[in-house]
Amino acid sequence: MESIIVTQGLSRAFANTQALDDLNIEVPRGIVFGFLGPNGAGKTTTIRLLLGLLEPTAGSARVLGFDTRTQADAIREKSGALLEHTGLYERLSAQDNLDFYGQVFRLSERERKLRIQELLEHLGLWERRTEPLGSWSRGMKQKVAVARALLHRPALIFLDEPTAGLDPVASASLRDDLAQLAASEKVTVFLTTHNLSEAEKLCGLVAIVRKGRLAAFGAPAELRGQSGGERVEIFGSGFDAGLVTALCARAEVASASLRNAHLEVELRGKAEFAPVLAYLVGQGVAVEEVRRGKASLEDVFLELVEDSNEKTDSPQG
């Protein structure tokens, strides 16, 4: 499969900070790619490097076949981007905003009219196209900003935290629109988000970065499969700190904790849960419900970040 983004040892330093360190990834064409990490991990820096807005201090990157150092104008011409700001003018209507950007992209008047109607209808905003954006909700403005990024039919769009600050309903609505647009437009999406359930639903491939370095790369299902044994949630009564300590000492148990009045247990490898359940009942626990499943992408993410913090805090040998 053709790769639309390829980085080799891509790095960027600012004064005494290494924002990105030796990034090596390949992103195939036609997928939603999630680029995940905590604040300060290097996500926005990476987008700016890939768009040619920053020069790398080491390594290289090719985007859409173009070198980010020498052909940045061609990359930006054939890409769309929604970064920290929407780029919209709130005194203008959605239609006028998109018409303005259509002229910037040198679309003909006929192309602009057809494309604006196509996108706004898809996003459920066509009937309100003449209203000033200043009176719209944040979620609706974000949809117009996504339409702006897609207006000139780019092969690749960069979306930096597109659902940040949205309420759950608006976030879910925009997420659904993104999934449908990505499929219908056959566009590759480079997505950064702190919403890991969102990434798990949208992305065919993800990279997790921590402190500027690549920590994990693969399909969400692959990463979940690498995260250890089965996860079990036990609901009921009779849990206490002593029970958690005793569980952690058992050979079948990798970890155990009390969370929101229920017990969470991770099993080691292919260990069976039945002996653990029998032990809990023998200790007087009243078990009302058991939920079993593999780790979520959020579990994988937290493991990697917490592991990184432990390593950072540990003494150096």
C-alpha cells in the first residue's frame, strides 16, 4: 500500500527542549491515522514539521511524495489543515467563509458553489448557511472549519484536536461526520486527539508518542493485544485494601485496584479467572456482576505513559 507520509529520524529541538526525537513512521493512503500522546509529547510540532512550517533539526519527511524541507508549498497546496484556530471569520456566514477560502484555493465560481453546498449539506448546515457564525455553537463552527479544510479536495488533512472543548453530543456528532467524510472523500486523515475512545473508533492505525519519542505504533486491536492478559471488572460488596493486596500476591493476577467502588483485575498472560473468583467468594465478597474484556486503547496509552514516568523518576544506573 502506498505511503502518504514517511518520516526517517525526524527530530526537532527548541533551545534546551527536544520536542521530537527520531520519529520513524509510515502512514498509508486512505486511512484515519491517530497521532496520540499527552500534552507536550510533540504532536503539534510533528504536524508543523510535516506541513513544512518548521525545519527539522535532524532527519527527514516526505508528505504526498514531497520533501518537507524543499517542497513545503506543494504539500500545503495539496493538504488541508485544522490546527489550533478555526481560521473562520465570525461576522461572515458559513457560506461566505467557505466562498472566501474557495477563492484562496483558486476554485472557479461554479466549483465553489457546488462544493460549498455539497459539504454543508453533508454536515447538516445548509439551511443555516447565510447566518453569521458568531451566533453558532462551538460544535457547528468546528464543522464549518472541517469543511474549510476539505474545500479544495485535498488528498490529506491534518486535524489537531478537532473535538477539544466540545460537549459529548457535539463531539460524537463531529466524530461521525469525520468518519463519513473520510470515507466519501477518500482522504487520508492525520488526527491528534486526547479522546482515546474517539481514536479507537475512528483510526485504522495509531502512533503513541511520549516526550517526543515513538512509544507504540500499530492498529488499535494490535496494541490492545500487546497489553497483557484479560481485564475483569467485579461489582459487588466486601472489597477493601487488604483484599486488593492479597489479590496482587496471587500468581494469576498482574494487577488489582479499587475504582469507583468496584474491583478491577488484570490477569497474567493466559491465566484463568475462575480461581480468582473462587478466592473472592471464599473471602466473603458478594459478587453481583462480572465484566470481562481485553484492554482498551486508553489502557494501553496509560500503561505507556505511566511506564515512561516511572522510568524518568527512577535513579540512573
